Amino acid sequence: MTSDKDKPAGAGETIAGKIRELILEGRIGADERLPGEQELAARFGVSRPTVREALKTLAAQNLIRTRRGATGGSFVNRYGLEEAQDQLVSTAIMLMGVNRIAPEAVTEARLTLLSAIAPLACERRTPDQIAAMRAEIDVQRAPSTTDEEFCASDVRFHRNLANAAGNPLISFQMAGVIEAMQPLLNMLTWRGRDRAEVAARHARVASMLERRDAAGLAQELAHLSDYTGRLIAEAQATIGRRHVS
């Protein structure tokens, strides 16, 4: 049996990775109790402090939770779509920031993915979703709406459009597009956009969705993307002129 002295630095992370694999493979199910520290130490050939380090790593990743008492121990968390979406959005924001993804790539991704779900959204959309989208359009048209509120409403509008597809996995995948990319586009275009124009384009998108016209919806999404692209180009041109001067 290998002792801790023979283990490379980061043995706790290595053990955490092995336990994570067991969880992801379903060999340890949601809400199931992990083996005790002594059993894990014997299984992996490490000391109990190393096991504790591994468990702390898993807890920090929200994969397990600890409960004290006679029935206590470490238990696998039930990982829901909401938590997964939060993590996906955070990752998407970080990737776009670190890698400096071009705004044109963002608009292209948004249009491609939203157009792809248009047929399902038209087929499955509910009256409540249409009503929610129209409520956001009212928010966008209100003179009292601040820029921050307008941006938040824009995100909610697109979220309802994605949810109209009626598929939780699609909603999950679209979270990175809507929750991360939409605020970025708003940040770039808010100075040059015409709120009334954006609201009018959103109204046409909602109308196509309400009519279950997938081709019309895809066309309106393309028009909206073109409008956003023009605003981005104007914003970049303005920034370029400032740098030159």
C-alpha cells in the first residue's frame, strides 16, 4: 500500500477526482452516503487527513454535503438543472471575458441557436409564455424603465423564447447564450439602440411565435440580429475614432 509520503502534491485533489468519477458514473447516487473516512482512506491508500481534504474539495464544488450526528456523514448532492445553469452561465461569462470573443461571434451564435429551436418553440409555446414576452415588451416601452431594467427585461424576453421549446435540456443549453451573451450585447449597444425599435422587433418576434409561424419567427430573429449587428458596428467605429483622436 502506498503511503502519503509517496503521494505527489495534490493527493487530496486526486482522490477528489476519483470520487467525482464514481458520482458522475452513477456508482454513488444522489442523496447516497459516501463511505466513511477510514474506509475511503483504506480504499485509496491515503491518510484520513488526505481524505478530509478531498471531501472539502468536493463540498466546495457543491457535489457533496456533510451532516453531523449518528446518521451523519458525507452525502451526494442532488444536482439540479438550476444549479447546472448557474455554473454554465458563469463559465460562459468567464470564457467570453478571458478569450475576448468577438461580438459578431456572439450575435451569430445567438441567431443560429434561436433559429434552430424556432420550430419547437412555435409548436409548443404556451399562452402564458406569450403573455410573459408581451409583458416584457411593455417594460421595454415604458419611459420610466432604466437602462439596467431594459437589459434585464431583454434577457427575460429571450429566456421565455428559449423556454417555449418545452425542453429542459434546450433551456439549459440556451442559458449560456441568453444569460451570458445577451448582457454583453446590451452592454455594447445600449448607447446607440432605439428602445422603441427594439420593442417593436420583439413584438414581431412574439407575434410570429403566437401564430406558430416558424419561418416567420426565424426571419424576424434574423432581422433582429442584423439590427444588433449594425449597432455593434457603429459602437466599434465610435470607439475606433476615439482611439485615433
